[in-house]
Amino acid sequence: MTTKHTLTLSEKIQLIRENEEKVSYRTLADRYKISIGSVSNIIKRKVEYIDSYEQNESSTKKRNLRDEFSQQHDQQVYEWFVIQRSKNIPVSGPLLQERARQIRQQLGGTAASDFKASNGWLQKFRIRHSIQHRVICGESAAVDPKTVDEWKKRLPSIIEQYDPNDVYNADETGLFFKALPDRSLVMAKEACKGGKRSKERFTVLLCTNMTGTDKLKPLLIGKAAKPRCFKHLNIKQLPVTWRSNRTSWMTASLFDDWLVCVNQIMIKQKRKILLFIDNAPCHNADIEYSNISLKLFPPNTTSELQPLDQGIIKNFKCYYRQYLVKHVISRCAIATSSDDIIIEALDAVHWTKRAWQAVTQSTIGNTFRTAGCVCSTIKNVANTTINSDSDSEEEILTNDISTALQNLDLLLVHLNIGGQSLSAIEFIEVDEDTSAFNEWNDVDNSLIIVDEQRHNNDDNDEDDDMPTETPPKVIEAMEMVRRLHLLAATQQPQLHSLISQLDSQLTQLFIDSKGVKQTTIDDFFHRN
């Protein structure tokens, strides 16, 4: 007779994998010292066990809650715990027990008043979800190395069924899009909760696959639905996806809308992708999509496990601020004061696009590998492009970022703001701790949804720094280009090709503006 034996979660996953390789129930029962009926039950519940495994639940976990009501209660308590820890809020044992009792009362039922959230319940809850006592007590906000190592061990089995081109990561970051390299701009995160600072902050959502071959169009969230500098533009034709609300934060509804759009793209391309996201309150991983499978990173580990946090976002911001500094330098030649140096939302849109384009496939591939995203097919690609005897992925990634920082430092040499300019690394980290979603309002201790996309038309004209000078007409711009040709011919011949392209574009715009009207050569001459 088979000896009774309870398997851990890791053992159940191993059993399921062996069954997929056509190992018989009898062989599995003998190998794991359980009954054939137990093997059958594990196989029937394999979807549940695989999901628990991919959610980084404890490898030593032996049993799931059998009662569906208890599972619902357990899940809600854990979600609340994750949200608090994502905000680095210390959670003590008694606090967790009290919240568990509140949730049990909210769920109702005949036995609601009998639930005591005892110390025994707390201990089992901690074991089920691999919660260390030091994390519960809030003694440290540091990443737990054991959780990171466990996730990296499981990650290859999670992504192995997907082509490397179909494994994605998405993340938001706050961006002070007007920030100059001035030390007075280094501020505490709390200073950006509202007021003028919120108008100078955008939230940027970036998403890429692990090979770097598909960088999705950036999502940019601003305060105004249509800034004045967008007046004559079709927002749908911008090089970014533009969204807005009164806080410039990512919200649950905005994120869901973005996912719907990405899902539609994947349907058209006939692809099914795996998308990794963090545990931000605005990320709802419970909604199912036909062509997107969502996976959450373990709580409080994104600084180690999320590829975009391993250097991609830093690289992006470095390029963005290179374009910003070049803009400032170009304006300094004609500006009479700092007030003449204007940075508009439209500038930020184009710099965002160009900065995202500048992030290389090499940088993206290295960050994914550093975060543990490695599979057999991607290893082969990596071995053909990276000498195994040369620097490691981490060193190559560091070199990528260092080169971008050096280029930014070279640009900053040309700027002197009151003798207190920031270094390149200080400049790109000026908004590092700026929240991309609402993390202050914790009313009702539940998921926070800030959905204020639709607001009064007054919000459309909030770009106070919009220049008041009259823009030139096309014919006047063509005259400016003629003078640029003169510059290229006499002093800067390397500019000739670019100026010729601009000249051609302006000429075509001029012709199109004439419509069907017969154009004579006299129309191309400016009349005084």
C-alpha cells in the first residue's frame, strides 16, 4: 500500500511536467510515494498549481485553501498587503490581523463574526505567501534576495512556451519634462502632489519585448486634454499615444484602455504575448485578454527583476535630456533671459519619441538577461552577438548607460545655471522618485482608481508657457531655409543634405496649400 505523503508546490509542478512527457500515473505514484488518485487530482488541478507557481508562491506550500469563500478572503487580504508594501508602508502582524477581520466582515456570511484572525491564522498566511517576519514588521524596504533568486529559477519555465519576441515588459515613470539642470529642481517626492509641479510632470508608459525588436509607441499622460501647442494638430497622429487627467498619473482605466489597444494590435498580428508588469495599484491583472497573458512580479522586487528598471528607463531619460539640453543651448543664442527659453508639451512629445528610438536592442536585451529572462533560443542569439570571454551582460549594460551619461555631461558643460548645474547622473535622476500613479490616497485601503480623463474645456488651455509671437507663414519659412542654404554653402557643408530635405518639404507644403489653383513662378517670391 502506498504511504501517505503530501507534496510541496515545487514537487507538484515537477509531477505535472513529467506527466506532460507521457509518464504514466502508476510510475508517478510510485516515484512520489502517493496514490494514483492523488496523482489524478494533481493533474486535474494543474492549471491552478501552475498559476500559483508562476505567482511566486512558496515552493514549500503543500495545500491550497479548499473553501472557495476562504480563497476569496485570503486573496483580498494578500492584495491589501501587497499594495501597502508597494508603498513601503510597514505592516505589522496585529495590523494585518485587524485588516483580515475587516475584510471578513465585509464579505459577510453566517460565520463572519466567528473569524478571529488568530496568531495561528497569521502564521499559516505568512507561510502560504512566503512573507518574511522582517518584511511584515516593516524593518526594511530592501528586496528579499531569496524571493529574487526563487523567481529567477522559475522564470525560464514561465517564458519557455513563448517566442522571445513575444515576451514583453511595461512600466511607467514620472518625467519632469521641463526640468533644467538646476539644483533648485531637486525636490522631495511630496512636492509633486499637485499645483504647478503637476503641470511640469508627465507620466510615460514604455513597453518593449525582450529582444528589443518591438518597442511599442510610448503612452504619455499630461494634465491638459489638448494643450494649446496641439491646437492645429490631430492628436491621433502624434508619435506617442496622448492621454490626460487632472493629476497626470496613470489610472486603472487608462491602463486597461492601453491594454485593450495592445490586444487589438496583437490580434491583427496573430500573436499571443506574455506581458510582465509590477504590482502598482492601477494595474489590474485579473482582466483577461485574448492575446495577452499578464504576469505580476513578486511584491517589492521590481528594482531587481523588472527589465525596464534595470537600465532601460534610465537610458531613455538620458537621451530625452540630451535633446532638452540641445534645445536650451540653441535657444540661448537668441534669448535675452531665461524666460525666453520655452519648452512646450509638443517638444516633450517629440523628444520622447526620439529618446525611445535611441534605446538600442543591445541595451534592451542585456537588461532582460540581467533580470533573469533567459531561454534557450535567446541564449543562442546572445552567443552569436556577445563574446563569451568578454564583459558580462551587466558590464555591457553599464557601458551603454555610461556612454549616454558621458554624452550628456559633454552637453552640460555648455550650460551654467547660477554656477550650480547638476551632473548628468543627477540630472536624469531628478524625477526618479516621482510617482507615476496615486499612492497617497489610501481611503478604504483598496485599489485606487483615479479616472478624470474627461474634464472641462478650460483644462485644454493650461500650457501657460506657450509663446505669444506669431509663427511664420510657409513662404516666410522658405526664405529662412534659403538663408540656411547660404550657411551650409559657406560655413557648414555637412548641413546641406538636411536643409535640402527641409526645403523640399516646405516647397511641397506651399504647393499643396495652393490647391487646384494654377501656380505661377511669381507665387514663390515674397512680396514686400
